[in-house]
Amino acid sequence: MAHEVLREFGHLDILVNNAGISSDKTFVRMDHASWRRVLAINLDGVFNCTKVFVDQMLKRSYGRVVNMTSVIGQIGNFGQANYAASKAGVAAFTKSLAKELAGKGVTVNAIAPGFIDTEMVQGIPEKVRNRLLDQIPLRRFGTAEEVARAVVYLVSADGDYITGAELSINGGLLM
């Protein structure tokens, strides 16, 4: 993937690490394979994608990395120990890498969405969705467009002085 991107465009200015899966089970029922699969995609994937592009960002003294974490990585959730751990790991990775790259022209930030009205949330039973909405002060799920606008802000000139931040977009769920 990295070779194709660099061959096509010559360099990469902006990297958004947005892949993620869940495999929900209580910890007692969670097997090692479920644990590893979620961490491999959600956490190792961020490492792998960042690793293959960061050198060329450093050579150009410019780059923007935005990692998707989750409100679940901030507050935890029943049946999501693997998912919460992976997203909390991405948040810590973001802060550590931001400190390493700050003086080299590369910013690294994270966005922690709450419950966003996507296929994942739409697949939640209505009774559970209603309970979730009761916990969100804005009384609605977020939109993908709202998350995308936050990414645009962080990677634009408006975000030049922001690094190591984890921007929460969750309708007030975490406050």
C-alpha cells in the first residue's frame, strides 16, 4: 500500500489511521484469538501504517498524522476490554509519537469519536440505542461528517499548533 501511494503521489502529507474492528465478549468469555485480532487491527495497524510513511514525512520536515481512538478507550465499556485497550493504546501511542516528532515538522493527534451514526451504531438494537441516547447530553448520535470536519481542522493550517491532542467528539458523553 505504501509503495503504491508513494509511487502515485511521490509523498504523503496526511495520514489518517481509521481502521478498526470490535469483537465484543465479556472478558470471562473472551478468547486469546479475539483479543489479538482486535489489537492487531486497531493498534498494530496504526503502528504499521505510521511506520511506513513517517520517514518520508521526516525527510520533508512536514506531515500530519491523525489516529482514530474512541470514547470507549477513555471510559471503557462492558464486553469491550479488547476494543477499549486497543483504542487507549492508540491514544498513548499518539502522545508519545507527538513528543518524538514535534520538533521535526510532523504533528500527531487523535480523534476520539463517541457513538457515530454509522452501520455499527445502526446495528445496535433500538432498546440499547435509546439507552445510549439517554447518556449523551446532546441527545443524538454524531455524524461521520462531524468527525471528518475535525480531521480537516487538525490537518489544515488551523491545526498547525496542535500536536499530542485527543479531540473528543461525543456529544458530551465524556465530560
